[in-house]
Amino acid sequence: MHPILADRRRLLAYVAAWELLGGLLSALLVLSGNFDWAPALSLAVPLAALYAFVCLGAFWACRAAPLGTGLLPVAGTQLAAAALSAALWLLASRLWAATLESLGFFPGLIDSQRRAAPLLFGMGLLLFLLAAALHYLLVAFEDSRRAETEALRFQILSREAELRALRAQIHPHFLFNSLNSINALIGRRPEEARRMCVLLADFLRRSLALGARERVPFAEELALAEDLLAIERVRFGARLHFSPSVDEGALTCLVPPLLLQPLMENAVTHGIAQCLEGGTVRLEARRGGERLILAIENVRRRLETLYGREAELRLRPDGHSFRVEVELPAATP
């Protein structure tokens, strides 16, 4: 669709600018000595409004002869369109002058219009070419905006594809460890292996539901992490302890789904499993103003994909423990 006709405000501004040109054309007619002010305004202002819509055709001429096709095709197309439009405008001015004179307004207006015909034709050519220049700018602007829109769409599709790939990496890794654990328990502790299968099924059902969403409340993400630890507790028993410290304000904040799972899994695999006496996985979550701060490698890339520079992930070895801090915008539903 025509970029001017598609926007009401742009169309009103365009017509208003042409009415100003109608006033200037009236002044030229008066200065030519063929018109007084009243007949000049009566002839020029309505013709300017008409020619405003005629010159909208320059848009399709610009599309037919884009600037990249070369000077001769562009000049030939625009000059031909300008000559045709100016001729039609000149004919319209003759008909309008005849109409006004037949109604008893401005006797001799047809003769005045005939004497001003070269001026009107020349102004028609010039105004159409100016309109063509304006439309080339509009075409360039529309093409640039369309290119930006397409680039943004592909960027979104790329980010979504990366997120799907990152999520797909989480489940196989966890499943591999869980199935190995079940296999180890079947021979020695079959009841615990059976219980672990039930917990794993519940965990996978919930994780699949959460993973299909872009953001989830932290309360749901925390519940999923507790399900994961319940599975691991079957294997480690009393060696695994969980100590959460979560502010109420953090529970409603939205976070990427499956954010805590790899952190919890790494804490168990590289922390609890390596200590004969076991240990405690501590989770801290608090809301500080407009930020959500979590203290508990995949996760870093997911955060960068979702939040860019607004998210931070810090690794802090602290004596006998290893602390991971995640900070991201505290968005709420």
C-alpha cells in the first residue's frame, strides 16, 4: 500500500503541504499579470488539492524505476510520468476555469487560464518531480524499516532456536545420570529404585510443562528444583541436605524455566557426590529493588540469550564451598 495513504496523519500533513503550495501558485499567477487574487486563489487552491493525489502516482513510478537501475531509466520514467501528469493537470485547470466562469464567477477566467497555461504546465512538471524525489525518500525509508523488521524477526527466531537447543541439552544430561542411578539401585535397593522411577516421572512431567513456557514464576522453578533434589536424595540419602533461604518477594518474579536444574545438578554431582560425609546445597533468593538475586554451564549462555547484558552470573569459590550467584531483572506477571 502507498506509504502516505496508509498513515492518516501522514496523509493530512501531505495535503496541508500541497495547500500551501496552492497559495504559492496563486501568488505566481498574480505576479504573472494574468490574475487578480480572488480568481487566482479560486483556481490554484482546488487544483493543488487535486494534484496532490495525482502526484501520489509518483510512488509507483519510483517502484517501476528504482534508483539502482541507472540514471537514464530513472530520468526517462519520471519525466514521462511528470509530462503526463502536468498535461492532465493543465486540462483539469481548463475545465475548472470553464466551470467557474459558467457559474458566473470571474468572467474572462478561461482566457486568463489560457495565457497562464505554460506557467501551469511548467509548475506541474516541477511539482511532480519534487513529489518523485519525496517518494524515493519514502521508498528508501520503507525498505529500510522492512529490512529492520525482517532482521529483528530472524534475530528472534535465532534466539528461540538457541533456547530450544539449550533446553534440549538439559534433559538428556539429567536423564543419563538418573538412569545410571536407577540402574545402580535396582540390584541392591529395588524399592528405592522403584521410588526413584516414580519421582523421575513426576519431575519430567512437570519440567516438560514448564519448559514449554518462556518465563515461569520463581516459586514454580523452586518446586521443580526440590523435585530434582528429592530424586537425588534417594541415591544419597542423609548425605544430601537442602537449605533454602527465599524471600517472599522473590517467589513471584519471572525466570527462565529450568534455570536452577543444572546449578542444582552440578552442586550435587561436583559437591555432594565427592564428599563421603555429604553436604548441604544452599539456595538464596532475594529481590533487591528491580533485581532478582539468586545464589546457588549452560546457564550463562541461556541468560545472555534471554537478557543480554541485563543478567549477571558470578562464580565465587569460598573456602570449602563453591558459590554461584545469578542476577537478572525482577519481572513479575
